Amino acid sequence: MLGVARNNLDRALLWSQRYTRTDMRYLARGGFWLLGGQGFQSLLALGTMSAFAYFATQETFGTYQYILSVASIASIPALPGLNSALVRAVARGHEGTLLTVARARFQWSLIGSAILASTSAWYALNANLTLALSFGIVAIILPFWRTGELFPYFWQGRADFRRATLLDGASAAIPTAVLIGLIVGNAPIVLLMGLYLGVNAATRWLAYQYSKQNIITSAADPEAVSLGRHLSLMGALKLAADHLDKIILWHFLGPATVAIYTFALLPSQRLLSFLPIQELALPKISALGDRRESYRGLTRKFFLMVLALIPIVAFAVLAAPLLYQLIFPAYTESVPLFQALALTALLVPFSLFESALLAQNKKRPLYILQIAPSVTRIVLYITLIPFMGVWGVVVATLAGASLRAAFSSFFFKTL
């Protein structure tokens, strides 16, 4: 019975390929696990947000987000671009690249640890013991935390989305359970940050060690670390812009405003994560090599994705007031912010064009693509937040996302 159903599904997918001109079996196989994984991650995020909404003050949640934002910016020297470089290398058969990029990631993470240690010292000198201890703990954990995060990209490069999803889900569930327990128990922020990030780093480090034991070919891509450095430099301003919003809001408007904004931002990011376009596309496009004629069908896929997204985004925007009232009644102020930020989901299909640029290693267009929108966002943060408050962040985010989409389309046409 199960075999008949599988055969019927397989025939239906083959039939649909005539119209979508897409490897639908690959999409269904990979998409099932990626979407399932994102669904599980969304449940974990929902549990965490619910715990903060019902058992913690806005000031506590705002402080938690502030510490994570500073830690994320301090992680920029850890070469986050190595993630995509690893996917590209493994997709081309260079699985030994995992060891190369892990070594580089750990070494460069030490710079971030030094930045966080300096931040800890500054807060200690200013008699803020809570933040001094929190940043000191994160400084110790950072290299293990960030290096451990490499493992899903190894499995994505193999197109083994099942194993990537299961490992990622397990390594996220344990620290999330610890975090929720700490929130419900009203733990102080220092203990909360230390235990949560410590357990997070430990589970991800174990998943990385497991992945390392499953390397089949020891060949390493000699260009991977160099490409990772370039991608990190390209993405440095974007990563900074992704977290400077909360840091600037913290200093101008306080932790409560950070909490209200984050309760709008996180659900919108969850909406984006249900569209794992680049995760599915990059291994497939990278395997094409330099066959540019194979990229022509991406434009058709792009328009199909946009059409599919319109009703999804419309539903999210219309349902938001009711859902927030039911799930996060203390954060109904976040509803209009979420509705505006949700519009960025309509721009996600442009990541298909970015994947083609990355697969072709087009460094100059990728630099422009990353830097120009990020600079726009940061400038708008600084100029708009003092006058518009939290809405200044929303306007800056929409402007940056629109500019990035425009650049992606323009440079894709030059391939």
C-alpha cells in the first residue's frame, strides 16, 4: 500500500516537472526535511517566546536580546561566510573542507572572544556587574559555539537534508528546553545566558564531531577559506545591520522597546525561514559548475515562487492581530510592526539569483549586493530612529531588503 502511494507520488512529481521545469523529486525530498526542520524550529521559538511573554518582564527579554546582538556582532571576525563556502565545496566533492574551515573558524573566533572580554571589562568599570559577567561568559563560549554551528552546512552540501535537519533539531531542542526552564524559574540573566549558551555550544560541538567522523573523501577545496573570507567581508555589514537595530534601540529607547520590536521581528524571520530557497538551490546550482545555460530556467522558478508567496504573506498579515491576541497578549503593540516586516517575505525568491552568483563565485557583484543595502540600513537606523523610534528600524529594513532584491536581479542578468 505504501509502495503504491510512493509510486503515485513519484509519477505526479515527474508529471509536474513538465510545467515547473524543476527537479521536483529533489525539491520534494529536500523541501520536506527542510520545511519539517523549520516547523520544529518554529515550535521551539514559539515555546521560548511564550515563556518570555508569560514569565519574564519586557526588560529581561530586551536585555537577553541585547546581549545576543552584541555577541553576534562580535562573531563577525569568526568568518560567517565559511558556511556558504563549505556548502559549495562539499557539493563539489571536497568533504575534507569541513576540517579546514573549522580550524579557521575557531582561530578567528578568538578575536570575537577578545572583543566580548573587552566589553565585559568596560561594563565592570561602569559597575554593571550583570552585563560584565554575561559578556565574560559569552567570551569563553564563543569559539566552541560558532565552530559547532558548521555541521548543518556540511550535510546541506551533501544534499542530505534529512540528516542536517535531524541533527540541527536535536542540537536546538536540548538548549531550548534548558532556556525555557530557566525562564519559568525566574533565573537571573547571568545564569540564563551562561547555561543556555553553554548547553547550546556543547550540543552543536557534539554534532560537529559526529559530522567530522562521517567525512568520506578527505580532499579539501583550497579556495574555500579564501572564498569564506571574501563572503564574510561582504556580509560583515549585513550581519552588523541585522543586530545594530536592537543595540541602537536599547541605547535610545531602552530594553522594553527592544522586546516589543523583537516580538515583531522574530515571527517575521520565522516566516522567512519557511522558504529555504537558498539551502535547496545552492547545492544544486553549485553542481552545475559553469554551465550558464542551465541558469535560464531560474527566472521561471522565481516567478512561480512569487505567485505562491502572495497568499501566504496576505494570510500572515491578516491573521496577525488575532494570533498575537491569543498567543502573545502582552505584545499586541508588536502587531503593526510584524505586518510591515512580513512584506519582506515577498522578496525571498531573489535569493535564487544570489545562489547563482555565489555558485559562480562572482565576488564583485556579491560585494556590492551585500554592502550597499547594509550601508543603507545602518545610515537609516542612525537618522530615523531618533525621530521615528521603532518605526525607523522598520522603514530601514524594508528599504535595505528592496535594494538587495534589485541588485540581485540586476547582477543575475549579467551572468
